Amino acid sequence: MEKPETVKHAALLWTTAIAAGMIETVLAVSAIARDSGLDAGVWMNVGVRSVIYIGALVLVANFAGGRRWARGSLTVLLSVVGLAAMVVPAAMQLRDGASLVSAVGGDGDFAIAFFVVRLVHIAAVLLATGLMFSPSANRFFRKPELVTA
């Protein structure tokens, strides 16, 4: 079965979400560097995020290749855990009276840029998740997986 457009578009949206996460990291590190300098903790955070982004890209590549386990992994790790890590803290700040830009983008010089990139990130995750479970994607992932030695 040929890969449906929904799977191709979902993979592109996942890649967009990952790129947005990388841009968010660059913006955050830039703000920290301007305010207080970069210490070992910041570099450790960058290292952990880099491993996460590489792992996510590997999952997307496997998803695009038709691996069912990758679709499930993307769902649990990025659609549920990753999205919750972005949305829950912002929702709590909104509940406490913060503005939308402040809750999502912070309050530094890069707040508006971070806000826009974060909204793109969230939208890409939501759209990719929806496309991953569209009828054509479901048919594609229902096919037997090729077993290679």
C-alpha cells in the first residue's frame, strides 16, 4: 500500500513541531545568556533537549516508514506527555492571572517570538496527531509490517 498523504503531512508536521522545540530552546538559551550567562545547568538542559529532539526525529522517520510502534510512541511521548508539558504550566499561569503572552512566552525580550513559536509548536502537534489517526492513516498502519532481519 502506498503511503497516504495524511501520513506524509503528519510526518512533516511532527518535523515542524520538533523544529519549533529547537527554536524555543535557542530563544530560551539566548535569553539566559543575556541575563545571567550560561552555566553547567543550562548546558545540561541543552544536552538533554538535544537527545530528546534526536529521539523524536528517529520516531518520526520510523512513523513515516510505516512502523506502528512509532505511531504509538509519538502519541504517548509527544502528543500526551510533551503537549502536557507545554500546556499545563501555561494553563496554571493563566489561572493565576497571567496574560496569554506571559503564560506562553514568558516576560523577556524574546517573549513575543517564543509565544509565536510555541503556538506553532502546539498547533503542529495537534494537527499531526489528528492526521496520524485519520481513516487513511489507520488503513495504512493496519497493513502487516515487513519483518527485516
